Amino acid sequence: MPCLTSARRQRIPSDFESVLEKILMVDQILSEFVLSKEELEEVMRRMRREMERGLRVETHDEASVKMLPTYVRSTPEGSEVGDFLALDLGGTNFRVMLVKVGEDEERGWKVETKHHMYSIPEDAMTGTAEMLFDYIAGCISDFLDKHNLKHKKLPLGFTFSFPVRHEDLDKGILLNWTKGFKASGAEGNNVVGLLRDAIKRRGDFEMDVVAMVNDTVATMISCYYEDRSCEVGMIVVHLCWISLFPPELLHLVRYPPSPYV
């Protein structure tokens, strides 16, 4: 191999060593995230243990994986035809969506959607629950105006991606805020009730709030329209949430059978 002459050496960027040091530093940091098969199996064992602890009454409170029931007891079976309104609140963006579900001879369902994204202002995120849900109701009103739907009372599904203890399909108590939300007066209260109150305060439209779920359940159910073997929904962002419908685990449940999150 030829030696590097001084002339060729001069063509190397002067900051080459600095760049190389940074690359090596990044490699060193990333190496901490490379797990062996044995370490991955240990993660699997720990996660399964915490899932089982979350399902049992006597260990649920201390479990790091809460396995909260959703009261969603089945996947779509074909009768879900018509127009629906969907809300998605899980971060600084709030989405309102019109979902049209019709029959399709080949696939069984034909799903069409129209949606609009709204940014949640910081004062709504950190103010009061009334301020936040009044803003949400205002976004719904704006969306209905855009699509000439104010005259319709549509069934509404609310995807609410925060820790909630469900007491029914349309009733869930917010345990605590995450993701920068701090709206006072929401924790410990029924989220669907807060939404219904805000809609009532506006008075310019009506909605039938029929269900509230988190994003993993919404993902699982929506994907079922594409693949009827889908039994798991998973969201990987700031945290990892998983929704599953496992018949073989029904003997462990703390509540009536439903997917767990």
C-alpha cells in the first residue's frame, strides 16, 4: 500500500480528527443500546411478569405495566356502516376526522376519511380543563362547518392517548396528564363528561359520544379493516403502548373481557 505523502496529507480536511472523534463518540453511545439475545430475553421475561402483575388485583397498583381494560369487547363484524366522527388527542396536535364506512363486495368494507389537524395552544394545554375542552369543541365546530355537517348528530369516537381508568366504553377517569399537558380540573374526572359539557356549552351542534379509547386500541381496530387477523396494536413514540385481544389470557382478567392497554 502506498504511503501517504505530505502533499496528499494536506488535502485531508483540518477538522478531520474532530469529525472522527464525534463519530466514535456516537458509536460508543449507540453501543449501549445494542442488546444481546440473553438481554432481550430478560426484557421479555420482565415485561411478561409486569403484565401478569398488572392483571391481578393484589399486584395491580404496584405493577409498572397497568394492563388497563378498555371495555372494547370485540373487533368489527360488518354492521358498522354509516358516517362517524373521530377525534384524536394525544399531543400538541388535535385531529378531527369524518369516517364514512360503506359496504364493499370484495373486501366487506369500504372506508373513506376526511380530516383536519389543529394545533393545541399552550394556554389550553396548561390552563383549565374547561379551557382545553372548550378549545376542542371549537375545533369540532369548525370542522363541521367546513363539511356542512352541523345539522347531523353523528356517533363520535374519541381517541384519548393518556392514562385512563375506564369504567365503561364511554366513561373513563383521567389518572394523570403526560406529554406536557397540565390542564387543571381534568385529573380524577370523566374525560367524556368534560367533552360533553364543552359541546353543551357551545350549543351550536350535537354529537353522540359513544366510545373513548387510547391510540393503541384505535390502531388495532382500524387496522382490522385491512387485515382481519390483526389482534395487536402498538404505538412507539415517547413511551411504548400496546393493545391486544388475547383469548388465551381471559382467565387472568380483573374485569370483563376486553383488550388491555
